[in-house]
Amino acid sequence: LEYTIDLARQAKERGYKSLLDYHYADSWADPGQQWSPAAWDTTNIEATVDSVYEYTKSTIEAFREAGVMPDMVQIGNEVRNGMIWPLGRLPGNWDNFARLFKAGLDGIDAGRGQAPHPLIMLHYDQGADTQGTKAFFDRFHRYDIPYDIIGLSYYPWWHGSLIELRDNILSILENYHDKD
């Protein structure tokens, strides 16, 4: 946390904006690995929701107190397959995933005090997958959880052609025109 706050301070001093990406894991989290932190009790969803809330709140408080509130926050990293497995693993646990995501948002709200609310990004890691992107965002929207920005990753050697990326971006613009 201290290292990340120091990086945010350096970025702010140089006039940059910052994105804080919560992995909610002991190591890197990506679509193939979203294992929960070993210190968290993940035997029931209530305990895990509380852990996400408290962790997010305490880190946002630390950023706020250091005067380097992030401009944007990403709840979970590459969450196409969920986050904080096994409870938030998708596709089977959408209700849990939505509760975990919302707990992160609530932690931001509780931790920011009077600081401006950072933009919230919902990230999909398959930038050229129009059908998968639409299915994911449509399902997410059913839970009526607020976010501001759609983020995409795109690696041409894994995700498809530039034409497919373009088609997905056009589909996003058409279907989610209220989001950046």
C-alpha cells in the first residue's frame, strides 16, 4: 500500500491521473486465476462481502489521507470469469459476484469521505469478442450496479483481428451509449 501510494504521489506531482485496480488476491488476478486472499474467510459470502468492503474502504482512506485519491478505480482485474473464487466465480455465481462488486463500490464511498468520487471502470479482457462482451455487460446491468467507464483489453495474438475489435467497440457504443 505504501509503495502504491508513493507511486500515486509521484504521478500526481507530474500532473498524471491514476487508476487503482483492485485484484483482491494474494497474487496477480486474471481470467484464469481469481483466487481469494488466503487471510480472508471465504467459506460464506457474508464474510467475503465484509472483507471486500473493509479492505477497499481502508485502502481508499489511505489514498485520501495521503492526498492522492485515484481518479479512477477498477473493481477486480479482468473479471470476465468473476473474482474472489470460488464464491464469485462466473458463470455460476452471478449473485455473489454482484454482491462482491457492490461491496467494493460501497467501500470506496465509505473511504473517500468528502473527496470526489473516482470514476468506476468495469473491464472486459476480450476486446475483440463482441458476443461475449455484450453477454457480460447485459448480465451485469441486470444487477443495476453503477459504473462509469467500459475498459477493454486487446491482444491481437489472443483476441482476434482489429476488425473484430472495431466491431466490438461499435457494438459497445450502440448498446451502452451512456458509458465512456
